[in-house]
Amino acid sequence: MTNADRDVKLVDTPFCYKQWKLAGNPATFFNELISDFGNFIHYRGLFDMYIANHPELVKTILKDTNQNFDKNSILYNQFRKAFGNGLVVSEGDHWRRQRKLMQPMFSPSAIKQFFEVMLDSTRKKTEQWQNHCSRGEVFNIAEDMNVLTLEIAGRALFNEGFDQVSDKIGYWTKCINHYSASLPLPIISHPHFPLPANLKFSKAIQEFRLFLKDMVDSRCQATNRNDLLSVLLQQRHEESGNTMSESELIEEVLGMIVGGHETSSSALAWTWYELHNNPGVTDKLHEELDRVIGARVMTLEDVPKLKYTRMIVDEVLRLHPPFWFENRNCMNDVELGGALLPKGSMVIFSRYSLHRNPAFWNQPDQFIPERFDDSREENRRHHHAFVPFGGGPRICIGINFAMMELIVVLATIAQRYRVIVDKSDRHEMSAHLTMEPKYGVKVRLEKRS
């Protein structure tokens, strides 16, 4: 253990210290707090919370989830208004049953069946871009990544019956994300309080659930389907032998769509931004793609060979973690970092700050994919200094799907095009439910020979 590991002391902030900044960009606000007060902070204000920015503290929080920490916090209660009792927010025996039932569906071997969906959707997108490329047109690649990842999620879940409503699902998802990311103020944040965002959310969640109910009903009458929804319908709880109820299915599918495609699209938008600003990295990426894939179509067997491509994805997730913020509720009086946190306290950590902690990362603000080359001794670090998908028993169930998707999309597009950020692009980071470029990423394309 280094001195940096040992020197973690809880520091109280002045009451309501710069609290107005929470309404702006909370990721930069937490960064400022950490810079002013250190890596373990008791923030006192309208929202009382303990902020952890040290891997050892984060390890304890994640490892002890379901024992000393749970998701019964005011922030996750906001999510529950959208996701009901789905896996992302459920607790106790219900969570354990659902996790055990769904885990095999997302194993590394199980998600291989969706490689062709990822590849086909991405190749179609590159074909659609031919006019952009030939005319030198500027477009917002962040929007296209959102459409692409939504299509991949929809095809994986439903196989068919998705294309006709993809625009509506995109709109519903935005309404749900906007509401879920809002500050959970008493009364005002209730879905029925007559604010425009609340009313939009209520209408969107109702329409979304009706659509999912129709999809579940159609799958119950169909045979020989191999999409995720059909697999979910067939899964039976080991103890009871029962399948999921209709409401459970709807809640789980809702969480998969909303939680899945937005995070992937955000990561991909940042990828093109970083590759443009680091041309040396782009050259190494192209060299690997030319060597491993060449001019042929990518195959499933190529994925594990694209080691540098994977390092780029990891470095994007380090600097720009899509789901950048995590929080837990103390189930009991809990000892953390030598301090006693009272029952009911909220504990949070910002992946954005943790992944840039200079005690654990050299040149933390620089885009250096080689830092994820495990063969280099200098790259060894605390395991919980990098947690883009969380950790412990509640690590993201879709991690294998997301990583394969990011590699396939990046490799397929970069094999064909060089993406150039246009001078008209306005760069600003926005951190709400996900971390994304506030104004998108304006680019043009050059075709690779």
C-alpha cells in the first residue's frame, strides 16, 4: 500500500459550499470539491453526501453492496419512477432472483450471437455515409451513433418490429433520461407535478410501456425466435420454475434499452473526438485494422485480436465514462476509510474524477491508450481505479455486450473512413444521466484507400 492509499481522511465542507454549481455541470463541481478538500469528503447542504475518490473506498462501496450499501437512495428512487423494480434499481431477494435468471444471457459466449447484428447495422451506416463523404458534408456523428446503437439494441432485443417505432423509442428514451437526471426535489420532481419535463416523462413512460407490452404479447404467440426478448420469456427461475411476469419483463427490457444504447452512443461520440485530436493514435488504430482485417469484412474471430482497438475503447471509457456517477445508501452505521457513516447516509463517487486521480494515473488528462497494455509493468494500478461498468455483485450485466459493440463499431467505421472533427464543432462536456458532448460532434469524412 502506497502513501496515497493510506492518506485518506474524511474532511467536512462548509455548509452549502458552492451548491449552486450542482445545477450546472455536476461532474466538474465534484472535481472542484476534490481539488479543494481531498479524496474523502462529507458534503453538507441541501443534499448531504459522502464523496469518495479513492480506489480503496470505491472497492469497499462496490464489494459491500447488498451487505452494507444498497440503492435505496433519493437518486435511485428517481430512477424507480421510470424503471419500476427492474434489475438496475431492485434490491434484496428480487434482485438476486432476476440477476441469477438473466446473467447467462449476457455471458461472453452468449453475446457472440449478436456480433452479426452489430456488424450489419454498422456496415449499413457506413454505406449511408457515402454521400456525406463524397460531398464533404459536415454532420453530427453523435446523433448517428445514437441512432446506430439504438438500432443494435432494438434488433438484439426484438429482432423485428422495431424499425417502425425507432424514432419514438429514441424520443421516449430522451424524455426518461432527462427526467431521471433531474435533481430529486420534493414534490416538484413528482411525475404528476405540472412541469413540462414531468408531463413529457409521464406520457413517454406510459407509451413506452404500452409498446413493450405489445411486443411481449406478440412474442408469447410466436415460435422459433432467438432475440433477447424471446430468450427472456423462456427463462425460468431455478427455485420456483416460474417465468417472469409481464410487468417484470417490461421493466427489464426498458432498463436494457434506456441503459444500454445511450451509454454506448456517448462513448462512441467521444471516441471520434479523441481520435481526431490524437492522430498518432489513429495511425496505430489503422495499422492494426489493416494488419488484422485488411480489406475483407470483419469476423467474430477478429475481435480478440484487435488489442490496440480495445485499449482505445478503455481509454475513452476512462476519460469519458458514460454513466459517470454512482451512489449508494448506507444500510447500517458503516465504517468507511476510518470514519463512521450513519445509517441512511448517501455515499457517491464520480467515475470522471476517479479515472483522473493523479495518484493512480500518469498524465491523467492525456489520451494514452497504451496505459491499458497489461504487458507493461508501469501500467499496473489499483484495480478499482478504473470502474466504467462498476464492480462487485452489481457490476453491469451488459458489460460483455457493450465492449463487443464498441469494438465492432469502432473497427468497422475506422476500417473505411478517417473521421475529422470540423472547425465548426463546439466542444463542451455535459454531465447529466450520461456524460456526452453537449453540442454533439460535428465531423466530415475522408475515405481510406
